[in-house]
Amino acid sequence: MKKKVAIIMGGYSSEYKISLTSGNVVYNYLDNTLFDVYRIHIFKDKWVYVDSNNEEYPINKDDFSITIEDQHITFDCVFNAIHGSPGEDGLMQAYFKLLNIPQTSCDYYQSSLTFNKRDLLSVLKPYGIKSAESYYLNFGDVIDEDAIINKVKLPCFVKANKAGSSFGISKVHKKEDLQAAIENAYKEDDEILIESFLDGTEVSVGVIKYKGETIVLPITEIVTENDFFDYQAKYEGKSTEITPARINDIQLKNVTTAAKKAYDILKMTGYSRSEFIFIGDEPYMLEMNTTPGLTTESILPQQAQKAGISLAELFKSAIEEALK
């Protein structure tokens, strides 16, 4: 009996277009001899099943079901391909937990924690996971530019605390640019993280549950033409991603240990992709993504393929893990 799998995509944030691309890649690569696959678009104004003719059928939110020609369809598993809210911040995870429907990403607490960069780094710090010097602001706080610069120095990064795909992030070189960067970050979130600039090699580390084991995928080095790995660098070809990363054996050991340790400490499941910058041989964590991009150009699928895991296998494994 084939399992019915709902792929949720879209979402409420600036990342919805990338999520739709990820969701469609999952839809195209999942083995339809094993699964009956349904594309579900989740937007603020509508939750709909979209069939192969792009006809839309509303989702009944009471039990996350659809009705087609008097047939009531429920799902055995949900494949989460929503980047940002509500798929990466714990909301969908909690909803499916209440409905007792397995889903492929981590649980609601882990999702909510990792989506909040400030809280994530604070939780991991006592375990020896290093991060940049930082300064926090909430909307409405007094902005003391001298105190900020005194703590984090220049250049620094101003980031929206809860946003992905480098939305709401700026690199600030001069004090007079700080205010505009803060305003830009507030467009995405009412909490801000200002971090010291770490001048070193940036890497992205995929950690996944695969066939019952926690595995660290081949590591990717990020080399960007832009001033940092921003939206253009990520999605418009302004960066080079080199897998495996050109790092020495000590760096490889240290970052592999740190990424796996963070995954295990948080009792993670599903996919994760963590970003680190090396200062010497020491990796400093920037963030962890729990529904990373799944387009064919995205980092995690590239890493999986380097590890000899096809996209079909990668996606199938996520469903098998969720159904355990």
C-alpha cells in the first residue's frame, strides 16, 4: 500500500518563492512507485492542494485533509519544504504533532529554537560551540551606536534574528551606516542581532538522519563575489560553492565535531544545515537551518550527491525516518 505524502511549500515569509522551488524538486524526485505525492501550498490567505493541472482544492485545517470528488483524503506523512515561517519556526510542527501526523523536519521546540539565532547560540555556548561577539536589540530599544561599536567593533553584521535566505542582513563598515542597517533588519523581524565580523573561511555543514544514523555530509566552502554570502550570492550566482571545502584536517575534524555535537545536543531529527566561519582552526557558528533549500542548486542536495546519496534517496529517507 503506497503511503500518501503531502509536500508542504510556500509559507508566510520572504522565502516563499524559494520554498515553492524546493517543494517542486521534492515532488519531481520522490519515487511515485512508493508514494502518492500531493503538493500543498501554504499561504496566509489559503492552504490548498494543487493538482497536476494546477487546479486548487482547499485543505480542511481540522484534520489536514482534502476532498476530491467526494473522496476524503488524509496523509500518512508530511514532507516539510517551507523555509521560514510557519514551516521553520515550529508552528507547522506543533500543528502536525497535535494532529498526530508524522513530518520530516525536526520537532516544534527544536524548530522554534534554531529559528531564533540569538537563542540558539546562547543554548549551544555552554557546550563549547563558539560564536561571534554580539549585541541584541528589540524594536523600540534605544540605539546606542557607540556602545554597539564598542562591543562588536567595525565592520559588523546587522541581522534580523528570525529570518532566512539572508533577508534583513547588512554588513556595516562605517558608523554612519549603522542606523540604515538596523532599519533594514527591522523590516524582517522585531528582534535584531548585531555581530562582530569574523574574517575567515565560511563553510556550510549538512547533518542529517539517514537510514537510522546521524551523518555529517561532505562540507561546502562558500566563496562569494559579494561582500558576504547575501541573497544575490545565494540565489543569483554571485558565489562559488566548493564541495568538499578546501580546509585542513584539523579544521575538518573540528567543524564536523561541532556540527554533529550541536545536532545531538538539540536532539535534532531530519535535515539541518549549519553555517560556520573559521578563525584559525576554530569554527564559529553563525546559524542552523532546519528546512534548508532543496533545489538542485541548493547546498544540502549538492552535499548529499557528493556523499553518493541521490535526491530520490535523500527524500525517501526523510519520509522513512519520519514514519518510524
